[in-house]
Amino acid sequence: MLVFQMAIVSGKGGTGKTTLSASFSYLAKDRVMADCDVDAPNLHIILKPQVIEKREYFGSKKAVLDQEKCVMCGVCEQVCRFDAIKFDGNGYSVTEYACEGCGACTIACPAKALQLVQSLSGEYYLSKTDNGPMVHALLKPSEETSGDLIAEVRKLALKGAYDSQIPLVIIDGAPGIGCPATSSITSTNYVILVAEPTMSGLHDLRRIVETVRHFRIKMGVVVNKYDINPSKTQEIEEYCKTEEIEILGKVPYDECVKRATENAQPVILYDCPASDEIKRVWENVSSKI
Amino acid sequence: MKIMIAVDQPSLDSKISDRFARTAYFLIYDLQDQKYQFINNDIETKHGAGPKAVQLAIDNKVSAIISAIPGENAMDAIKESKIKVYDGRGFSAKEALEKFKNGELKEVSTTHHL
């Protein structure tokens, strides 16, 4: 069995990735959902997953000070470029959030009182939702290895798909064009770009298009709230035409989306113009699988 | 000529990994004597995986890499080497090697996009 992986991303945040993903998760008959926005996940708010399995994610290393061995010389405080080691009058201590795990203090310490230790950077979960498995994660504050955690989320989602014989993984991707975004899209079979008709919307769309191109993946664009700025929407359409990128659909601004979000429900459970268009986009997208 | 292939499992039947630098194993295959070995890609750090994997290829005197499309950092490093990259998405290591020998694999250009 082959598993088709589809990612929903956008250069700019807040364009409607999760709104679209949540609806797709209901429209797809057989799917595994993967929330890859591990820095600020919120697909779980709508899909209300029940956690089946929790896994710990060790992303980074941090310096840990053994107070017994510490000779209070203060060398560590001097060499730490991140001001992560401080003297409080009684002794030295490492501030977990400031430590970057560079290891300079472990080399400089004459008493070998400092060691780099794997630290818990977050958790990720295999869960079940009303209509299929879901994998999601939570990164701890100040952790920065989100791209790597996303790789773990996608691995677990793919395993879930193979284990349950589900041929489709839908990825609610991370915003931006950096590590978390590339980790969300690499080796997927299709990428959906959600764009909004604003100046930054188009600017960031161009950037994510370049990123997707790098990975040689087919893509299509959904313009969300297209009618709030018809001239920008037209600009997006012209850009897509020049770049030979398919416009999968244009979702209108709709108070109904706000209502659905407030009720933590997917839009497609409502009867409204935005819902109709999202269903049409889904039909279009599912023909690519 | 030696080839480096990013694979999920230490087996010639393994699927080519979805990732280049963060693959579980690298297969180093010598086309001359058909000898091969698997390298466990147990990357310690969470940063700089791309250039590190390319360094591994250089250290092993590899002329070609077969994998999923490497990320931008890996590509930048590859650009500086003489190594060529081939798109192995969807194949097993064995299939990819056959296709490579027959010149059927698509080269991933390091200079321009699609």
C-alpha cells in the first residue's frame, strides 16, 4: 500500500491552514491527521483527540551542575555566552531556559561538575478522533528543535497510516519558510498553500512557493477570504498564472467560519458559502490523490 | 564509483527514506565490486544535519547520492562538492541502483529549480 501525504502550509501565519485542515479531516473518508505546527498547535481544539499513546521528545542537551562537585570558582559563569549560569549568593545554578547546550562550561569547569544532559523538549501523541487517528505534539517553551520534532510527528503519522491501512496523511503544516515549514512538506506528495489577499499574504506566498519548488513537489493555492480585497486576489491569481500554479479554490469571507471556530467545530459541518467552497476545494484536491 | 543512498532500514530492499540528512541509515554501495555497507545515521545534534551528511558522503569518496530531495543546507554543501544527487523518491534501494545503472534516475539540479 502507498500512503499519500498531503501538507497544508502558508508562508504567512493565520491564513486559515487549520480551518482548512479541520474541514479536510472530516471530508476525507480515511485519513491520519498530523498537526505539524508543534510550536503553536491548535488542530486538537477542533478535533478533540483522545490520547492513546504519549511519547517523550528529547531534542536538546542542557548543562546540569552537580552541586556536590562544584568548587565555586565561577569559571562557568564567565565562559557562558548565554548568561545561563548565575551565582545567587549561596551557589551557582543553570537557568534551563537560557542554556543553549553549547558545552563551553563543561569544558571549562576544573571540577568536572557540569555535564550536558539530554533534556525533555516536548511530547508527542498518537490519538484517536471521531474519524481516524491523529498525531500531534507540544514543544516546551524556549525549545527550538521544532523541525526535528515535526519529523517525529510525521514518522508516527506514517506508521499509524501503515498500521491501520489508511492511504492518506493530511498534514496541518507549520507557518513560515524555515525549518518547521520545510520539515512539514519534505517528501510529501502534494502541498496546498493557503494565501490571504493582503500585501504580506502575497509576499509570503511567493516565499513558500520557492520553498516548495526546492523540494520538487506539486502544489496548488487556496485563496482564503478572497473577497475582502479583490484587487490583491487578482494579483495572487495573476502570480499563480505566471508561475503555473493551480488555484484550487477561493473561499469567501464568511461569518459562519467565525461561528464554527468559536464553537470549536469544523466549518464544513455548517451550511454556508465558505463551507460549500471548502467542499469544492476538497473535491478538487482529492482528485490529485 | 561509490554511491550513497538514504534508506529507512539496513537492507537493499529498504525503501528510500523520505529524508536525506535525517534518514535512519546510509547505504554506501560500490558499483565496481558490488560491496556495500550500512552506516547508522545516529545524529547527535539537532542542527546542521544536512552539511554533516554531505561530509559523510565526501569522507566515503562517494560520487553520487540517491535520496529524497535534500534540504537547502544540504544542497548548498553538495554544490561545493563534485557529488551529484538523484531523485530516488518511491523506490527501494535495489530498484534505485538498477535505475541508476541504466541512467533512468532523474538528477536533482543544484543550480536551478524546476
